[in-house]
Amino acid sequence: MGKYTTLQTPMGWNSYDYYDTNVTEADVLANAAYMAKHLKPYGWEYVVVDIQWYAYDTASMRDQFQYIPFGRNEMDEFGRLLPCPEKFPSSAGGAGFKPLADKIHALGLKFGIHVMRGIPRLAAHQHLPVLGAEETADMVADPASVAEWNPDMYGIRNTPAGQAYYDSILQLYASWGVDFIKVDDICSTGFHPHRGYGRKHEVEMLHKAIEKTGRDMVLSLSPGPATVEQSWHYSRYANMWRITDDFWDNWDTLLDMFTRCEKWQDHVRPGCWPDCDMLPLGKVGKHFGHERDTLFTKDEQKTMLTLWCIFGSPLMLGAELTLLDHWTLSLLQNEKLLRLENGRFVSRQVLRHKDTCVWAAVDPKTGERYVALFNLSETAGKIAISPAECAAAFPEGWFCPEEGTWEEVWSGNQSDKIGGEVAPHGALLFHRS
Amino acid sequence: MGKYTTLQTPMGWNSYDYYDTNVTEADVLANAAYMAKHLKPYGWEYVVVDIQWYAYDTASMRDQFQYIPFGRNEMDEFGRLLPCPEKFPSSAGGAGFKPLADKIHALGLKFGIHVMRGIPRLAAHQHLPVLGAEETADMVADPASVAEWNPDMYGIRNTPAGQAYYDSILQLYASWGVDFIKVDDICSTGFHPHRGYGRKHEVEMLHKAIEKTGRDMVLSLSPGPATVEQSWHYSRYANMWRITDDFWDNWDTLLDMFTRCEKWQDHVRPGCWPDCDMLPLGKVGKHFGHERDTLFTKDEQKTMLTLWCIFGSPLMLGAELTLLDHWTLSLLQNEKLLRLENGRFVSRQVLRHKDTCVWAAVDPKTGERYVALFNLSETAGKIAISPAECAAAFPEGWFCPEEGTWEEVWSGNQSDKIGGEVAPHGALLFHRS
Amino acid sequence: MGKYTTLQTPMGWNSYDYYDTNVTEADVLANAAYMAKHLKPYGWEYVVVDIQWYAYDTASMRDQFQYIPFGRNEMDEFGRLLPCPEKFPSSAGGAGFKPLADKIHALGLKFGIHVMRGIPRLAAHQHLPVLGAEETADMVADPASVAEWNPDMYGIRNTPAGQAYYDSILQLYASWGVDFIKVDDICSTGFHPHRGYGRKHEVEMLHKAIEKTGRDMVLSLSPGPATVEQSWHYSRYANMWRITDDFWDNWDTLLDMFTRCEKWQDHVRPGCWPDCDMLPLGKVGKHFGHERDTLFTKDEQKTMLTLWCIFGSPLMLGAELTLLDHWTLSLLQNEKLLRLENGRFVSRQVLRHKDTCVWAAVDPKTGERYVALFNLSETAGKIAISPAECAAAFPEGWFCPEEGTWEEVWSGNQSDKIGGEVAPHGALLFHRS
Amino acid sequence: MGKYTTLQTPMGWNSYDYYDTNVTEADVLANAAYMAKHLKPYGWEYVVVDIQWYAYDTASMRDQFQYIPFGRNEMDEFGRLLPCPEKFPSSAGGAGFKPLADKIHALGLKFGIHVMRGIPRLAAHQHLPVLGAEETADMVADPASVAEWNPDMYGIRNTPAGQAYYDSILQLYASWGVDFIKVDDICSTGFHPHRGYGRKHEVEMLHKAIEKTGRDMVLSLSPGPATVEQSWHYSRYANMWRITDDFWDNWDTLLDMFTRCEKWQDHVRPGCWPDCDMLPLGKVGKHFGHERDTLFTKDEQKTMLTLWCIFGSPLMLGAELTLLDHWTLSLLQNEKLLRLENGRFVSRQVLRHKDTCVWAAVDPKTGERYVALFNLSETAGKIAISPAECAAAFPEGWFCPEEGTWEEVWSGNQSDKIGGEVAPHGALLFHRS
């Protein structure tokens, strides 16, 4: 995992859920300004530009393609993609993302970009030179390694010249001031024989390239699902890895996340975060052609945030921040909830039945603890658990089994029991110092 | 299967096993001349030029690549591949394979070529026009459909413009006088979700394109293994389909072919041939960098030919014909053996044990019949079978169960029993009119 | 397939869909009497007693089990199951099914029974003798071969003593006058490593045991799905094999049957019938605890019958015959429809789109032909096809492509085109001599 | 994992590799006496009686069966298996394993037994009562849950009566003084749909039953391979779980263990041990019918022990201890090696190439550390690694990257580098306090 030493779990905003391939510099800056003002005090800090910032004509053939095949991209003479100046005017003249990153940094925030694994296909077909290598792009690119869903790149061979290409783009990103890269088509690759976690060597090459820059950058791997069997490898070479395919605002995938978190519960620790994916809150979908309010009910939104936080997932907002309503904003400003992201808690699923799920988290050093009760069914119902049952999920001595007074985080109510009536698809979150 | 009406199972020669990607016009003509003189009287007639006849620099990076990635290919302005004039001088000036095909035809033989499924990748990246369509190559090519093992092409979308591209190349081939096309990366495609028989629409498009030319062309699909569940589709739209991955001269894959033939035994009929792949006989492997005599023993060679013939597979010689020794040639001139390829026989596996396999074939109209005894073990042993046991594998009345005199095809010996000592990995073949 | 020589595809009645495990002698006789009177003239002739005729207390623990584990079964001293005399009074005193079979035969009908593959588990645990063998049942039974869904039997080892056990039960069935056995847990076995068609040797043993009896008995294998790759084996050793898991009255499984028939279309011929399973018509489900009318609409019922007949599946009624209404009975008395079951037709799927499917059948000797148009969508729509398109699915010369007058079988209407408005989930069937 | 609190990784002896199903009380006592005298001072303490201690006639049909189907077992009136008194005379009269356990304890050792998951099949067929439940064995047993390889038991349903059965046997074992149970057919079950870790509820029931006894018992699950995705479940409910199918003395499976350890490296901690299975050392195989010396070379034996120890696997000797030679014994008395089993070390694979593998372990509290160099190839070769490379595999600050003096554990040599010539299939193990 390199030299990443921050305890805090990454929290921020990502352009994809609202803007698809089409976000512009102005959009990014507007969201960053909102974050600096309303969210930064609560821990939110990353501003991430998602896919195809290098592409022209994005969204012009929406009825046929999300990604236009063999379309026009901005690329330098070494086959390195650059921001499309039509969407990011400040990048013109070779400035790249540096001007934008500078502005983000000036707001006290951090700047991230999305990267497709590999080298542009056209660089290979055009035999472009690779910076720092004698071999040209056609020798670096693997013609059989393509993404199932995106036409832009070829995967990179596990050779010194391949490493040189990755070094060349990471040096560029470091020179721009990038703090976070979300690398795509790498955590779960679609095609056999690369299926599953099939390009491990490219993860290692990215890790090395980041280390060589000397800059702290979060390495985030997409899409999921990651495979638990390789948890040791994700942990060693990356910081975040998606445990699910793209997550959107429907209950079935939210319900499914409970099973995913169950499997990954032993693998969360600072610098090593299984990632439940973006939070589709507020307004989403505009540049997919159908702007809408999140389809999640308020209870489902609280359930989602409760699960992400007690599990310890990174939090990336998939919303147009400037359009957030007051109620949604209040969720994102709940300090007691977000305390779970401070990197000091260990969490476990306590029980899982068809209609009920209970998780607990504890700070082993201080004994501070949380218990979340989830109602997965379609009808309201009472759920209760004893501290002793929670304690049984942890090593002896961690979670104090004694009774006492608890505060329910969403309502602020005090209680001497962990339990209560829970709404359909809803959650209660109890806290005790 | 279109209008293909010949009963005879295809028999011929293919350049691959000896020449790999590197066969030249002179090589083809030398083999054709030999065939015309020594083999044509026995039914051998197809001369097939295998893979990358359009590529320059073939075999120049043998230590790294069989197929040079992003290499130079000869292509016309409509993205149609043409013979590389350095290897096929008579093709220069836009003549294509017509001059060569004419010479082959003049010898009384038929001419075939290998074709990779799809459209050249560079045609897509260059947005070339497609003959007969308004859409350009970038709209015809599917960027996610690549071969696992060859870097030249993209698969074609199931659209009218896609059909137009296939029509355009088949019209070209028909104008050259092509009688046989071996289409590759189509019978079994490597990548999920196209894995297995994953590009059925391209087979149908090829079938339609052939029908539109009005010319009889054998449509042969590679590589294998084909999937039995789709036998109805292969039968309807193609003439030959490989039931195995590339077959070479080692016993394990020959032994494995018995299992493949067992599964496909109900699916052989004129115009619809499950294909056991080329016969690696005589000299092979030269342009792979290691010319050698076939690694099969003489007994194994007879076993191979016996199985291919009694099963009813097409026969394609993978040998340099001009270097055939007398003994090997004699195998290929065995009229009683090759009679099994006349399209009148129905064959069945009679029994299969670990060390023994027996097949029988019968012409239901005349009662003429064959029985093959195979010794799959490492030691010589006696094998015998009664006509009644063979008869039980066929519908009642087809295979006459009465005793009588049989001729063993390889030795010419007469016998009143079907049986005898069989060499390790060897075969006996009994015939009775 | 043994010596089975009847051309006619099997048609009859089976007790399962209405009676589950609980059918009695009186029920069977009532259905047989109805069949003899109303259906026999149209080709219906088999009366089949389905599962657990040997078991006591059937249906007494319905809320927990369909098959009571470790329950009481009627068994002789050689471990052979006998009819439970509480359900089949005439079987008492060792008479077995002979008295019942005699009555069925006296009605001009044929008698069939269901058989679980294997030997009763208790026979093995009790070390009972096996008739005709020195080894006892504990040596014949394979303790790792159990059904996934039924607790009664162990599979049988591939040994002479195992064959002796199968011989002993088939001799018993032959002595009773059984004409049809439906063997279960054998066409698709549930457990790896026996998964799929995992007990081929038991099929071969059953085939041999039937041959030894000298009696014509249809060998029907359940449940499905059968695997196309083993079609040669089913064809050689059995007469019918299920291509689907249990089929019930819901549209999704009926829709799915089109895909199954597509895959099996090349494998139908007299004595070798891929089997689409029972027809859930009229009243069904009573002894499952919820008697009901079939959930299929009238159009879906016609679609089902049209598909089963043009494909060439056996027809087994899953209905209480004595409760059939007039409309349903009329379907089963449609002579022109049922003519497709006479064993003289070859059929092919002509085309398959998302919403439409067309099949054609032809008698290659007489040229008589049928075309079925299926509307798989939720809305009515016009479907039409030319004779030439149908002809392309057959070998040249079989299906006459000329225009002419056709009769629509369900309505009796004449037309010079094959086509018309088809109801949602409905079918039209055209016929021309 | 219950209340298991010992840091020390379990080390002991198991009867299987030498005695198969046929070990006797005298054999067990002889091995225990040897252990107490020669091995106990080095940490070896468990004496485990493996499979079918309840069965009569074991090994009497060796040529056909390892486990005689439907054979005779010793069982009480509640369907609980008891030691066969012919093999364990002190168990007669209902004493069970108590007398033997007492003798083992008197030697300062701990006593373990093997248990097949489930309830005896015959108990179900005989409808025996279950202690503490109203339901009888036929309602507790699941007739579809059988082992792929052993005929004795049915799995147990997830019901209160099922829990009562498990409670009843664990109470019995606790009353005997059992310290360790190795439950079989539960860590990886063979049959779909129970395939993989398919009987989780039986693990939870066993865990509960052990907790109810109030006695510390190690819960060890077999056979492997366990599935990494369920590591959280194994960790919570069991103490040891096999990561491999039965391990024997051949190099290929030893080589394969490196891949297994790689995958499980993040999941080793006190009370939660992924288990590499028994050590086939010294004499093995006698009651399998072929007594022999281990087929491992001396170098391979050292490699095996080095890997097991640096990974942190439990160590169970599969040898006849009384026949150990001096050299083998010396391996088992290597204090510096066995120190790795003290529960204080965290270990990681540092690198893995085709021919080389390096692991490192560190005690994060003291900084004491080990590095193992493995030569996986067929030829001797030099391997070296720097402390800095090892340190990169751990969180910052754990493994000190500075240079210094190391001791090679097998030879006792001192060196200032981690490296040296390593024999084919051999290992070096470096230590530094």
C-alpha cells in the first residue's frame, strides 16, 4: 500500500453519477466550492473528475454509445492522454490539469482523476514513442487486453518499457498535483483469461510508478467486484478496491451490499479500504439523459450511509452538490456518524438473518462503540440486540458487554437498550463512548 | 449449409503445419503440382493458403510473436485485406489471388484461403469507407470483439453495414475464384462473453455473403472445439467446423480425439462435417522454427487416418507434400481407406473402453461396411468384435450381423473374423462389401 | 434404443401433476376408462403411475416434505419395491401391478410405471440378498449416489451383481405387463460429480435388463435437462429423455422451451424422442394441496400443443382426465395437429427472434408439410413467412418452396399465404398436403 | 472461535498417515509415550485419534474400500458413536474414550478425536431417539447430505433437534476429556449444492455445542480446501481449517502449498489458524497397505517445515513416532524453528517467482524477525534478499530494514546478508533477534 499513512477513510465527491463522460471545468469548480464551504469541516475533501476527460464529442452519440468507438481523444506525442481543452479550457497549451488542481488545492481540498488502465489504442497503432523507453507503443500494448465496455485503451505488457509508460503518466499526474487516481478496468476485468482480478501486474506497476513520483496519491481500483481471495494483493498494492459493480440507487443492490460487506468485514484497515462505491444521493443522472432525484427513500439513504460508515467504506458522493436539499445535506454533516470513518474502529457483522442485520464497531483502544440495526424487510419491526451478543463477534476484551446508556445517532434519543422499532429498509445506529 | 451438394468429404492440403504465417506463392504452387500428380486421383483436391497471407514481415519476430502486433498488412481503400505482394508476386497491382487461383484450377484442383473473422483494426481506427454502405469502418467494427491470439481484426456488428462489409470481401474472393474459406476465431471464440460459439451472427453473415456471390464455396470454421449443443447451427450455416483446438503430432491429443468423435458421431453427413483438423504427416514445423518429421509412429499415423476416415472427418494434409516419403504417400493413396470419405457411409462408435475402441460404418443402401479396431494402450493386444455387436449400434436392418469374409485394409489380409493382434497405439480396419 | 420399432410418438396420461405421490388404483382406473372412451381413437394410449407407488403415508407430512425421509415402503425379500397395498389393493399378496396392468390392457391401453434409479437404501443397510447374485445389497448400492430430492434409493454400482439387481426388477415389471418405465434421477443427476448425465452406466444397465426380458418397454429418462453433448448415448440406450426440469403451467418455462427445442431439433426420430415433459392442462395440483385450473391461457395452451407436436415431443397429459372440460378435450382430439406425432415428419426451427418463432415440418417422402407461427410477445401482431424461407431450413428438395393453399389447423381457415394476426403468447399452425 | 485464548499454535500427532482407519489403543499410547519423552519439551502436545475409531472390521476389505459401506459401527441408544471395543479395549462397558484420555493427560499431553459431521445413517433409518429432543433421528438427519467419500453419516438439519444431537455428542466428548476435535466433511463438502463451504450451519452448531460444554476444545475443520471468501466465518466459529485437500509426500502438492499460503497470508492469528495439514515424515502408510519412508527428500522436509512454521500453520505429525530416525527427530526439536509457532509473529510472502519464493515474519512488539528463502526449482541456485525488500511487505515500522547479522536456522551459520546457495526444492531460514 505504499507510504499512505493517513488514518482517515477517504471522503469526497465524484463527477460520474451526475455528469457521466461530460463534466467540465466549471462543473468541477462549482462542486469544489460547495464542498469547501459546506462539507469540508465534516471530513469531505476529495474532488474527483471521472471518465473520458480526454475525449472530444462525449455524449454526442448517447443513443448508441456511452463511449464512442474509435473517437477523438487529446493525446501528447508520447501517447499520454491530456484533458480535452473544449471541456477543460485551463488545460490548453499543455498545462494539463495543473491549473484546475491548483484551484482545488487553494480551497483546501484534494484533487483526483479517473484513469483507464493501459495505453491508448491509437498510440499502439501509430507506433508512438514511449517516454523513457526505447520500445515504441506497439511493443508496450497488449493487443488482446481490451476492456469489455470501453474502447479507448490496450492493456500494458509486464516489461520495463511497460513500466516506463506507467512511470511517464504518473510523473505527469504528479506534476499536475493529482492526489487520487481511480484506475478503471483493473479491479475486475471482464474477459477471460483476464477475468476477475486478471491484471495484477498492472496494479503492481501503478504502485511502483506512484512510489517513484514521491507524491502521496490514493490508488483506487475499479470496477468491482474484487475477489476476496486476492485481498492480500489489493492490500499490499492499492488503497481502495471496489467490492461491487457500479452501485446505483435501487434497493436490490443495496440489499446485496450486506452480503458483500459480510465477506469483506475482516479486511478493512487504514490505507486498505474495500470500497462500496459512490453514494447516489440528491440529484443524479443528468448527463445520462435522465436527471432525477435519487430513487432511494429517506430510510434507504440512512441505511446506506449507516452501512458504509460502520463497515468502513470510503465515501464518495455521486450527487450534484450545488443542488443538495437541506435534509440530504444534514445527513452528510452528521458528525457522530462520520466519526466511524476516522480509522480507529474495527467492525464486525454480529448477525444476519433474512430480514435483519446487525453490525457493531469498536475502538479497541478506547472502548468507544457503535451498533447498527438494519431492517431489510418490507415492513416495520422491532429489532434488539444485547451488548453481550455484539461482544461475541470480537476478540475477548474488545467490546464491553455491560449494559449502559446508548445514543441513537440519527434521532439523538437516549436509551438503556440497543433496540427499537425500525422502518422498512431502515436503520438505527447506536453509539456509546 | 446453403447449396453445397457434393457428397464427397473435402480432402486437400493446408500450408499451416509446415509454413506457419510464411507461405509463398512458389511454395503453394509446388505443393499443388505434387497434389495434381500424386494425390488427385485418390480424391485430394483442395489447396488452402493459411493465415496472414496479407501480412508483411511475417516470421521476423518469431522469438517474441507468432503474429506481430500492430504490424503492416496489405489492405485496399475499403479495408479489405489483399495478398502481400512480397510473398505473392502475382497479386501485385490489385490482381489479388486471381492469378494463383487460376493456376490451381488449371491443375484440376480447388483453391482455398484462410480468413480471420472481422475487419482490420486499422480500418476502424482510420474510419475507412465500407463498400456498399454509408457507415464507415469505425461503426462496423466492435471494439470489444478481438481474438485472444491474433491482433489483426475487430469483430463485426450485426448490422446492415456489417453485412455489407462481409459481402464486399466475399465478392472479392469469388472474383478471385476462391472455392473454400477457412474462417478463424469463429468456431470457438476465446473471450467471455463471446466464449464458445459466441459469434453466431458472423457465421450467418458469412453464409449469406457466400450465397449472394452465387459461387460454391466450402465454409470451414476454426478453431475448435465446437460445441455440440449448437450442432444444428453449424449444420445449417457452415460446412465444416473444428471439434478440437489445433491438432498436432502428439499421442495425447490423438487419444483425446476418440472422445470428441464419440460426442459428434451422430452429426456427420454430406455438407455437414465435424472436422478433426489437419493431419501432421511427413515433414512439418519448418517455419515455426523447427522442421521435423511427424512425431507420430507409423502405427499412430494409421490410427489417425483410420479414425478420421471411419468417423467421416475432412482430410487436410499438414505436410510439405514435395518431401513426402514413399511410405507416407502410400497411406494417402489407399483407395479402400479413402472410400470411407465418399459420403455414403454412416458410422458409429461400437464400444469404448480404456484401452480399446471399436467403430463401424455402413452404407445403408448397399450394406457395404467397415469395422475399425483401435488399441489405445501401450502394449500390443488382441481385439475382436462380432458383426452382431456392431449391428447393435445401428438402426435395425442397416448393418448385417451375419458372419462372412473380411479384408483388413492396411495389410490386405482376408479373414472370417473381425479381430487380431493390434500394435500399441495401432489400428486394424476391416472391410466387407 | 433396443428393438423399439413403433413410429408413433408416445402419447398418454401421467398421474403426477394431479396426484403427486398419492394416486390410487381407483384413480388410475378412472382415468384409464376416460382415455379409452374419449382419447384412444386419437392416439392416446399410455397410462402411467408416477412416483412412490410403493410408499406408505404419502402426503401425510405435506407441510414439511414431499417425500418423507426414511419412511415406510413396501419391499420384497430381494429389496424390490412393490405397490403399497393400501393404495393399490389388487397388488396385495404379492400380485404386484399385474392385476392393474391387466385391466388397463383390457381397455386397449398400455401401462407404465415410474421408477427411481437404484436400490432402496434400507435394502443396503439390511444387507438383503440380490436375486441372481451372490453379493448382497450393501455391495450393490453406492453409498455416495443419492438423489438430491428423494430419500428412497442408492445408485447402483457398475458390476455384475448390480446388473443382476436391475435384471431382477425388470423381470418383475415384465411379469406384471409393464409397457413403459419412466426412470427418475437419471437423465440429469443433481450432485457433482454425478451432475448432469452422470449415471450413464445405470442407463446402459436398464437397457440391457429390458432387452433380457424380451418385452417391448419404452425407456423414458427423467428429470431434465438432458445434455445435448450426450445425445448419441440417449439415442442408443433410451427412447425418451427430458430436455427440461419439471414443466409446469407458467409462461416463462414455456417460453424457455423454445430455446430447448432449438437445441434439440436435429435429434428427434422414431424411438428417440427428446421430451418436453407433461402437459399441465385442465385440473392439476390437487394432491400438492392446491387443486386449480391450469394457469395457461387458451392461447398458451394452443402454443404449447403446437410446439410439442411440431417439435415431435412425446405427449403426456398432466390432468385429471375425468374433469376435462369440453374445450380442453377438443384440443386433444385435433387429428390434424396430432398427425405430427406419427413419426413421419422432420421438423426445423425456421427463425427465432425475440418476439417471434417459426417452425416447419415436412414428411420427406410425401412432401406433406406444416408451418407454425408463434407470437412470443405480450401484444397481438402479424406474422408471415414464405414457403421458400421454410425450405431453406431443410436439405434441398424436401420442403417444396412453391406457393399454394394452406389450412390453419386451429381455426380450419384456408389461405394462400402462411401468415396472419397471432394473439399474444399464441400460435397459428398451417398445413398443406 | 469461542473462548480459545492460547497463543501457541497447535502441535501434535495424528494417527491417520500411518494407521488409516485401523489405529488401536496400544498404538496411541505408544506414540503418546514417545511424544511425552522426546517432543513435549519442544511444544508438541496433541495426540489425535483419526477416522473410524467406532468401526468394526476396518481394513478388512482394503482392496475394494477404505470405508466399508454399510458396515458395523459401535453406537449407543441415542445414535452416538462409541469407540469400537475390539480396537480400544478400555472403552468397553460404556467408558468411551475416558480411560484413554486420562492416560494421555497423565503424560501431560492433550487428547483429540476425529469426528465425521452428522448423525449415523443407521440411526436415521432406525428412527432412534435423540437425547434432549422429542424428534427422532429420522427427523434430524438430512437424507440428501452425505459425504462424497465416506458412507457413515447423514448431515444434520438446522433445527433445535439437530442442535440437541450435536449437544449430546459434545457433552459425551467433554465427559471423556477430549481437548481437540477434528470434524471432517465440513470444511469443504464435495457435493453441489453443499459444495465448497456448504454446511456452515453445522459449524455454528458445533461451536455452540462446544461452548455449552464449558470445556476448551480446539475445533479443527477438514478436509480442504477452505474458501478464502469465508475466512470471516471460519475465524469466528472454528480454530483451524484446512486450506488443502489431504496432503501427502509428493513435491507437486508441496509446491502448490506456496500458492495456498500466499492466499491465506493475511488470515493467520492466535486461535484462527489456516491449516496446511499433516506432516508426512518418517514412516507412513502402513495400514494403507504400503509402509514406507516419506518420499520427501531431506531438503523437501526442511522446506515443508520452514513453510508451515513461517506461515503459521498448526503442525500435526503424520508419522509413527516410535520409528523416527535421529535426523528426523532433530528437525522436530529445532527450537529456533518452532519459535515461529508461538503466536507472536506476523508473516508475509515477500516475493514469489516461478523458481523462488521468499517469506518473512516479524514480532511487531520486539522486532524479532525471520526470513525464509525457498528454491522451488530442480537445480541449486543462489537466492538473496535485502531487509528493505522484506520490510516493504509489512506496515511501516514493523520489520526493521537495517542491515545486521543473521543466523541461518538449519545450519546455525552466521551471516551479514540474507542469502546463499539453496539446494533444489530446499530452503534457508534466517533469524535475527
